[in-house]
Amino acid sequence: MIVLVGLNHKTASIAVREKIFAGCQEEKDVLARLRSLNGVGEVLHLSTCNRVEIIASVEDHGKAVKDLRDFMAATGGLTEAQAADCFYEYRDEEAVRHIFRVASSLDSMVMGETQILGQVKDAYRRALAQYATGVVLNRLMHCSFRAAKRVRTETAIAVNPVSVSYAAVELAKKIFGSLNGKKILLIGAGEMAELTGMHLVSNGAEGVIVANRTLAQAELLAEKFHGEAASLDALDKKLIEVDIVISSTGAPDFIVTADMLKKIHHQRKNRLLFLVDIAMPRDIEPAASSLENVYLYNIDDLQDIVDENMNVRKKEAIRAEMIVEEEVARYVNWQKELESVPTIISLRGKTEEIVKAEMERAAGWIRSFNKEDQEKIENLVNSIVNKVLHSPVAVLKEESSEFNSRDIVAAVRRLFRLDG
Amino acid sequence: MTLINLEMILFKISFIFCAVSTAGYLLSLLVKKIKLAKISTWILSAAFGFLTLNLLLTVINFSGLVNLGSRNILSLCAWSASGVYLALQFKTKTRTLGAFISPFIFLFMIAAAGQDAGKTLLPANLQTWLTAVHMLLTITGEALFILASCAGAMFIIQDGLLKSKKLNKMSRLLPSLSDLDRINHICLLWGFPVLSVGVLAGMIFAEFSWQAGWLTDPKIIWTFAGWIIYGSLLHQRLAIGWRGYRMALVSCAAFILLLLSYGSVRFCFSTLHNFI
């Protein structure tokens, strides 16, 4: 039986999540302690900034859930009332569905984000290293990775960016193709501009110039990018060199005007220029957009793209949920089959024992035959036993994949007296 | 099976492949799936392969390029355009360009299919290696210009989408502006010298065999006009530094102008090139 106990950004405030996250970080042997809980067999502990979850294979649902909740509450130092509000718990099929949705990023704060799968894989790797998982959770995690991979490849859930800075990177790629060797000019030393600059650099852009009203601040940010600092007076000269401009100053007037760009157009040899204006009020004159080979996007334009992409993700999420359901059904079938496996093994073991005992009893008269005939008799006996067992084993497998096999497993165990 | 039969079969197979790839490319634009364009590129590559075999067999059959039939000339145009496009794919991977160039390739194939297979195109006095060089290079040069113009047309569409702040499926499907500008540049850079040598070969031949009067031939005037237009485009790009939107616009305008003037010359005037 599988249980999942946890909390996430939807059920717990950041303060509570922080406490539990920090508690788990401090606790070096979380997995060992969880395994020492009575009735907990296999266990996996997932801890990210948005969620903390424990997935376990247990003998008794009720007791295990209570123990796991208490463990988490104690780790984060939560009161019983706090714990009651923020923890959720899932059992069997629901737990499987939840972990598949988590790995596929359907339960993330930003649906379709790619980081979560890596975090789930890391958690599994840690559990594997400490031998905390077995047949049930190993299969569960591999199936969750397959579900996540299918969601990623068969739907467009993670295709379009849903953050302003990534939208700017995508636009830059639509203009320049590859960003390798492209020069960036950051006007103003705002956080948003810095983040967008970082994304552009990580996508291949080289050479960052930071222009700011106060040169000292420009130098500070330029140092982070190993770039160069410039004052706003040198802006028109710097505009000649660069391909991408990100502006985010707090200036009340336009800093980059259409006239300014028109004048340097020839010096720029008509190269394509991508302007991102994320300042409020705007830094770049909107008329610049009508200039040839100049592409201007302000914060609203970028937000519109993000909103549109978010809608696409929501539509794709419907298809993703269907994929998750298919994978859940596959896993649950396997799990049901697993319930009948010990019975099938016991059944075969018992018949083998009977055959062995009877063959030993008949050893006296069997020895009167030659070697070849002795083998024929042995083969005949084994063949009869296999034929007799074929139907019950096949039915056990079939029934267990169709519905809950407990009744039929119990019947077989009783009929063949497998429990002694 | 005779060589002529085999040649016909190869032509038919390449015709079908060409039709399927054109449909695939157009469908990829319609449903906005790049995978379809990729598959179409493979189909067009197969069409190109069969057409290459077809043309090789023709050359063997007729012992050289100098007396090809009118169908072969038109399929040579299709072969040249698809060859240039596929070669560019190795460099730029801009599959959707195929949606713009493949209809032209298919039109050449339709025109070729409508021609009499056995008919020899060139009069006996024009069947020289110089006319073969002239024909091959001018066709390749024109194919490169068609491609430059297609890239220009795609640039204009992508520019319009980006200027109107629409990062939609179509915009995502089309190549980046830089890639399209690069294709335009490469095609002009290669197309102009290839066309120049082709025209020069034609001029040398005309000077020696027709001697006088050929300079005022409408088709030759049209070719010169095309040569000068593309030459000036290349000049503007290399010397003046035109690029991006303006270059794309002028390339398209030049192509439409030349297409219209070719049509009027072909159907309204009697020229020394009446056999084409």
C-alpha cells in the first residue's frame, strides 16, 4: 500500500514551508528515521521550496499516515492545529496520481516548469543511495518519470515561456536566431533587467554594457556580467555597438528616442536591434517601433505574450492530465498483479514440494526403469502439474489486473492451504 | 526495359514526390507543425535524387547537355531550385522556407510534364557546350534569386508578426529574421556571379553565331534588366549596408517585376529565345 503525506504552496504558507524545509535540511538521516517508523517499508522524501512530501510503501494506511504526519510536524516544529490545516494525504491510486502530477509539473506553482522533474529525480537518487526504496517505489518513480517525459514530449505544456524575462529571450531568438556573440546594453541597474540579462547571457549572448545614472552602480552590476560600465551620456555611442537593449530606469522621460536611433541607424549598418523596455514610466519612445529593423517590446507587450502562453499551457494541461491517467492505470494494474505474485510463487512452491516428495516415495520402482524412461516419467509428472496449475495462475493474473484481486487470492490460498 | 522507359518512370516518381512534398510543406504552414516540414524536406530530397538520375539518364541517352528536350530544361529548373534549397538546408535548417520554394519547383515539374518527352529543344546550330553552360548557369542563378526572394517574403511576414507583437504559432514556425536575412545574402552572393558567368557564356555564343542584332532581343534585354537589378541589390547590400527589412522588400519587388516582365516578353514579343 502506498501513502503520500505532504504540504505545498497551495496548502501551506511560505513561513510553514520554510520551517519544514529547514527542519528536513538539518535532519541528516531523514530517510533512516522514516524507515525506522513502525510499518513503513519503502520511503522517499521530496523537499523543494514549494513542497515537502513523503511517499511510503506501508502495511497499514491509518497508522502510517498518522506517524508520517507527526514526523513532519515535529521536524518543522508545528503545532497540531497548524499541521491539521496544511497537510494533505493520499492513499494508493490517489497517491500514485499525485506523484505523477508532481513529476509532470501539473501541480507546480508555474505549471509546466522544468525544474521539478530534476528535483524528484534527485530525491529518488538520494533514496536509492540509502537503499530506502524497493520494488514498489522503484517502479512508482520510474513510471512517474515516464509520465513526465510523455507529458513533456506529447504536449506543448513546457514549450512557451511564462515569465517576462524568458519571453524576452524567446523574442530575441526569433529575431537573431542564435544569441551567440550578441551584445547587450542594460540601461539602469534594476533587478528585472539584471534577470533578463542573465537569461540572455546563459543563452549565448556575450558582452554586456551597463549604463546607469550613477556610474558606481553600473560598475557593480557590470562586474557581475564581466562587462563594462558606462554613463548615460555615452548612451548613443553604446547603442551603435549593441544588438539587444534592456531598459529599466526610473527616469520620468524617454531615455532612448526614435530620433536618437534614426541618427545612428547608418552607423549601426542597419543591423537588427531588439529593444526591451521594462521601465515604468517607459524609457524608450514608442515611435522607435516604427523604425526599420528595430523591434521594441514594453512590459505590457511581454506580459501579453506570457498571458497567451499561460492559456496555451492550460489547454495543454487537459491533454497532460489524460496522459497521467493512462500512466496511473498502467501502474495500478502492475500493482494489482503484484498482489497475486506471492500467492503464485507459494502455489508453485507447494506443488514442487508435493512432486518431489511423491517422486522420492516412488523412487524404489522407478529405479527399475532405464535412465531414459526415468526422465520421461519425471517430465510427464512435471507436465501434468504445470497443466493443472496453468488455469489458476492465469486466472489469478487476469483477475488481479481487472479489479481488486484480494478475494480470489484469499480463495486460492485457502483452497491450496498455502498459509499452513 | 529501355533507358527511355526508365527515364520516364524516374520522372514520374520525382513528379509524385515533388507533389507530396509541396503538399506537406503547405500543410505544415496551415497546421503549424514543423515536423511536417521536416518530413517534406526528406521527400523533396528523394524527389531531387530521382530527378538527378532522370537527368543523368537523359544526358547519357542524348549524349550530352547540348540537345536536351524542353521537358528536360524545365525539370532542370526544378532540379536546380530544389538542389539549391536542399544545399541551404545543411547550413541554415530553415525547413519552412520549403513552403515558399516548393510551389515554384512543383510548377516547373507541371510545366515539364506538359511537354513532349522526345522533342529536342534547341535548333541544331545552338547545340554547343557554350549554350549548355549558358543554360545551366542562368537557370541556377535564377533559382538562387527565387530563393533569395522567398526568404525576403518570409522576412516580411515574420517582421510584420514581430512588429505587431504577435508571438503566435506562425511566428514560432517561421525562421528567425537573422537566418532569413542570411539566406537572402547567401543567395544573392552566389546567384549574381553564377548568373553573370551564364550570361557571359550566352553573350560569347551570340556574338559568334548570331553576330548582330541579338542585343536588342527582348529576352536578352529582360535578362540584362534582371542581371542589373540583382547586381544593384548585391551592391546595396555589400557596399551601402542594406539589410533586413529593406533588402527583403526590394528582393521581393525585384522578383515580381522580373516575373511580370518575363511573362510579357514571353507572350507578347517574338524573340531569339522562342524555343524556351
